[in-house]
Amino acid sequence: MSTIKKEIHEMVDALPEEKIILLKQILEYLINANQEDHSWLEADLGELPPYEWGTDGPPKGKTVKYQPGVGLVIQEDQTNEG
């Protein structure tokens, strides 16, 4: 058994019974959430219908550029007036 697992076992053994029950519920939630995430990531979503944007179509967005070390940066309006 790894050192971390041994430490966790010792910590759980030191808990009162009502806290062990709570910890069990938390761990079950985390395990279930991880399984749900995995299911979504592995799902084949290729059969979904296209999104219906309505009569206006997709909303107008702004041009962005990825800048290393910063992230996405919104580009300023590129038009020259005058």
C-alpha cells in the first residue's frame, strides 16, 4: 500500500462514525461525477442535429487572436475611417 493510502486509512480510522458516513457520501459523489465526466467525454455526439439559431442566425462576434502567455485577446476594429 502506498504511503498516501496508508495515511488516508489512518485518518479515516481516527474519524468519528458520523464523519465516516459523510466522507463515504462525498467519495461516492466524486466517483459518480468522474464516471459521468468520462461518459460525456467518450460519447459519440456526431449524430446531433445542427443548432437552430432562429431567424437572426448566429450572433455577431468579435475577432479574437491567441497570444501566447496571455490567452485570447479581442482584436480591435480593423476599419480605418478617414
